[in-house]
Amino acid sequence: MKMDWTKYIDRTINITMQENYGIVYGNKREEQPPFYEIVFKTGKLTEVFEEGLMLDAVRENHLIKIFVPFSFIKSVEIF
């Protein structure tokens, strides 16, 4: 199903993703593995591309841009 994502630009969205993995940065701990599952992406929808969505999010007082390909999206909540 095609959706007109441009209607939701500047709205906050929460994306539940298909299985994906990332790296944990920080102090090395024996009880914490270096990989973890990334399940959610949250941010303000700023751009829509043919291949996916661009979100703006603030982490540790830094603005970051997150690109999420459509094939990685399981579900979306729009606020």
C-alpha cells in the first residue's frame, strides 16, 4: 500500500523496525555484549524519499538525522 508521507512532515513519528542491530559505544563491560537490537526510531519527519523516511532527533544535545528505508519499517505511530 502506498502512503502519502508528505502529509506528516514536521510530525513526530515512532517507527517499529524489522530486526536490525547496532553497536554499543562506551565503557567495556563483561556483562554487556557489544551488540544490541535496535527496535525503535523516533523523531520528527523532515523529508520523504522514494526509498525511505528522514527523521530529525536530538540525542545528548546533538541534532542527528536518521534515514530509515521503507523495507526496514514494521509499523509507524504518528503523533
